[in-house]
Amino acid sequence: MRHKIALTALNLMTTHDVAKQLGVTIRSVQLWVEQGLLDGWKTPGGHRRITTESFDRFVSNQEINYTPVQIIDVQLRVVAIEDNEAILKLYNHTIQSWQLPIKLDCFNNGFEALINITQDIPDALIIDLNMLSMDGFAMLDALNKSNILNQLAVIVISNLSDEEILNRGGLPTRARMYSKDNIPFAEMKEFMRGLLDNKKNSPAKY
């Protein structure tokens, strides 16, 4: 409550405030800021602040011109497959904290995940190579044979050595691999941001 009062006193709004008043998504508001249609900046904590003056001006211009701003809202669909529930919760918590338009679907059963992927191909796949319910190598091979693998980005999480991976058939050429003991979430975030930018600029799968 005090936080809201302080923002009002400074004539500032959050992206959530703007989105709620205009009935749009937070991503739309972020794009308006990036396009210069709203005046805003990021705090050291990474939160956007928008001036009330620019918000009022934006609304006024929209009412006068009756010309809706063309905004392409893009959402990245990511499937994470991991039989360790704690790690799945870590994925969910961390990716949500990024505040990016990402829809994360988590599976602890490889067969269920495979069915889901074949029915609705995601933009990216995060997969463990060693699962009790399914061999990660076998899943990647099945996706490759069905021509799905080349339609999505692949992030492999594993502690297997390069030699062990090579002996079991290797990984897809475009796959990124991170150690399970030290997942570089900051790097993963930038990778996801790049996928979002690619999807925004092109409707085609990559």
C-alpha cells in the first residue's frame, strides 16, 4: 500500500497499472515503452516505471485519433522435462521471476511430455538426459525422426561427460547443454529473450 502511495506521489505507474487500466497485456505495455509511445525506465531491480503524464498523453492521443497501435504480442511456449520435482519447481520459480511472456509446461513423465510435444510443438525444450520414465536420448531421437526436433530450440541439462554423451549418440547440433549442478539461469534467460525476439520478427518456427 505504501509502495502504491509513493508511486502516485511521484506521478509514476507500473506496467501492471497501465495494462490493467487499458485492458492489455503487460508485454504490450513493455513494447509501447520500447517504441517510445510511453515514457519509462527500469529501476535497479529491473522493474519498469512509467510517467503518469505520458500515460495520460497516450490515452488522449488514442481517443482523438481512433487509431489503435499495432502491437504484436508474442508468447514463448517452453516444455521442461525432468523427473526431479524439486528441479521442476526451480525452473518454474526462476522462469516466472524473469517476467517474460513465457508459458512453461512442466512434465515429470517423459511419455506424457512426448505426447504433448507431438500434439502442440513448443518453441523450446528443456530436457534431462537421465530420467526414470524415459531415456532423454531416446526422446530426442524420436523427435528427430518425426521432424519435430528441427522446429524447436533444445536446452539439455545433464551431468554426463562429453565422452558419455558421444558414446550414447551425441546431441542435436543446435542443442545447448548446461551442467545440472550449476545451471546458468542468467544465460538461459538471455537465450529465451533471443528466441522471443526471433519469434516476434518472424512467424516461422526456428
